[in-house]
Amino acid sequence: MSTLAPARPRAGSAARSPRLGPARAALAPRAGPGVRDGVRRRVSRARSSVRLRPRVPRAAPGGGDDARSDAASAPANTTSTTISALDALLGTPDAPEPDDAPSSSTSSDPAPEVESPASVSRGELLGTVRGALTPLGKAAAADETGSRAIDAYDPSSDPLGLGPGWDVPWSWPTLVATMLAVESSFYFAGALAPAVVYSANRAPDEIPLDDQLAFARDMQAVFDDPTTFADIVLCAEVTQTVLALLIIFLVANSRAPLPPGWFRFSLNPSGVDPDENFAEEERRVANEANANEANGGPINRSTNGDAKSTLSEKRLALSARRRRAADWGGEAVRAAALVWLLVFAVTALSYALGLRGDETGTASNGTIEKAFAAGPKGAASLVLTTVVLAPALEETVFRGFLLPTLTRWMNPNWALGASTLVFALAHQHNTGDTAQLLAVGAMAGVAYCRTRNLAASVAVHATFNLGVLVLFALWTHS
């Protein structure tokens, strides 16, 4: 009597679910049973708290307007669609699976009919899941840096045309630590430069290291010499420029890639895009409105109208700033002219109040006079220091880093005022010079915000410093 061999199962039948078809079979070799069961339980709990979307009958060709209107009025549930896709990918059954006790359905309500994914490809299912999870990743990134500045920008509260704030990738500890490090580099350079120049002008056997008083007097003699003094000024400026820019570079590189708008310097107008991803916001708002309408959600005409009106105002404001960015040279010239008008007014007021005159409030005059006394070499060192290095360094620190960072907590108008005050006080000059530096910092900040190009603010700063040197030379030689 012959025995019958058991029937051989078809290939792949053991890996396939009678409900899921090839989707579960494709994932079965990739996940262990324990991992898959844990994910199923989590998905089941999520499904138990979400009302799945009922199937919407499709309008047959020529079926009339009734079928189409029924299909259009059915609400879309993105969460339900995503969970259904996860069910299909992971093989999760329709009913929740409790961890400890078996489930017994006592509800008399019929289970909602879910569209079977047996005929849906695995690529489509993965696309649905990715589409639902991608906005979560964007939201998490937005939480780290705050909401995008362009979203909160209100052109009606921007009389100076400064534009929106920046998207800041760091918080206040980074700001404080960076500014303290930059300020410390100034002190370090000021202490290092005299020692370097002194060592270069004295042979080792000429330095009286055994006599502290003689050493102090000899160093003071070197410092009083106009030629070596000009060398000290140049050495100190080069040192602090290298150190401060290195600090800024390390901070920025730690958060690379930076959001758009940071540390832009371009002599070519086309090298700066001041739109701050405005086109992306336009697309986002339009897509949200279209998706809401297409999914049968409520259409708030008033809200949509306000959003479009705001977008229109932003479009006009950013279009004007695009023109200013293309004409950054003209913006710099106009800002420099306003600087001199403000400086003359502040200087006249300082003299009237007794804050300037003789030795009061003229801390920079001694430095300029001593450097000019060294002849052409001293004048060249002073020009290189004050017209090239100092503007590039200070504009990068105060306008390129400090001002944009402050817009994380305040609007650009207040950030401009705060950064200008820090800029003026950091020079540690007397009252008269500080009043002038407030005017320089304010107009350099306005030029930078209006063009989003550090070349404009550097030009304003350099023009003022050069004008001071020229006026001093004409005054002393008249």
C-alpha cells in the first residue's frame, strides 16, 4: 500500500500573508520575528486610536455628477493612510493585539472597510510612509533652529527695509562664548604684538632681562619710537584679524551647512541672493491650500486671502531688496554719506556739550599722529590697518555674526541697535569717538541688512576710516 507524499507548498506561500500578498513577503527576510512583532504591536495601538478612512467609491466613466460629488466630499485621513501602509508593509492584522490578554471583540459596530493593499506595489506603500514621515523630520529640524524667519516677516513693520531676520543655527551660549573669545583675542593680540616687535628690534644680549625696571624702560622706548609703533599697530591688527576670523570660522563650520544668508561677501551683484527662500514659502502656502481643497477639507477663504495678501507684500518687499542687492555699491555710497552727516552732527554736539576738545574724547588722535610721524611707511601701515583689515574683521564679527544671531530673539530693527551699541563700546574709546562709532555702526548695519552683502558694510566702514585719516592729514599739515 503506497503512501501519499504531502503536497509541496508553492514557492513563497509560507512568506505571504493571505491578506497582504507580496509586500509582507518582501519584508519578511529583512526583519526578525521579535522586531516585527514589536512594531506590529505599536502600529496596532496607533490604529486603535485612529478612525480609518472608509472606502470611497470611485466614479465610473459616465457615472454622472453624483458619484463624483460623493467622492470629492469624502474626507481624507493622512494618518489612516499611513497606518494602513504600515499594516501592509509589516503584516499587522486589522484588530489591535494586546500584549498580555487575548482580545475579544464585543462591539456591535461593523469594522470600517479598509482598502486592501494586495494589489498595491511595495514601492507605492513605501512612498506613502515616507511622504508622511518627511514632514516630521522637517518639523524636528525647525524646532532646533526656531521657525523660519521669512515666515514671521511683516513688511508693514519694516520702515528701514531691513528685511526678515536670519535662520540662526545656534543659541545664546554659542553667541556669548564666541563674542568673549573674539574679545579675548583682541587683548591677546595687543599683548603679543609689542613683545614680537620688541624682540625683532633688539638682539638677545641687548635685552636686560635681569633688571625689570631697565627692561620696562627699554620696551617703552621702543614703543615711543614712531616707526616701531607703526609696526606694533600693524602686527596687532594682523594677529587679531587672524584669530577672530578663525574663531568665527570654527563656530560657523561646526553648524555647516549654514542656512541661506550667512556671511555673504560678493563684489558681483549676482553673487548674492537676498530672497531668503521666499519662493519655497510661496510653494508651501500654495500647496497647503491646494491640498486642503483637494482633500475635501474646509476652505477658509478669508485665511487664504490673508495669506496671499501677506505673500504679495513680502514679494514686493523682497523684490525691492533684490534691486538694492544688485546696487550694493550705491547703497554703500548713500550710507557713507549719511555717516558723515551724522558724524558732523554728533561732533558739533560733542563740542557744544564739552565732551570733545583738547584731550577729551580723542583717543584715536594720538595713534594716528604717532603713525604719521613715521613717514610713508607709518602712513602705509596705518592705511592697511584701518582701511583694509579693521573693516573686514569688525564687519564680519559685528554685522556678519552678531547682528544676524540677535534676530533669533528680536526683530532686525532691535538687533541693529543692539549690535551697534556693542560695536561702539567694544572699541573702548572715549565719549567723542564712541558717539561717532555709533553712527558708523548703525549705517553699516543698515547697508548690510538692506543688501545682505558684507561688501556694502565693509565699504561704509572703510570709507569712514579713510576719511578720518585724510581729514587728520589735512588738518595737521594746514
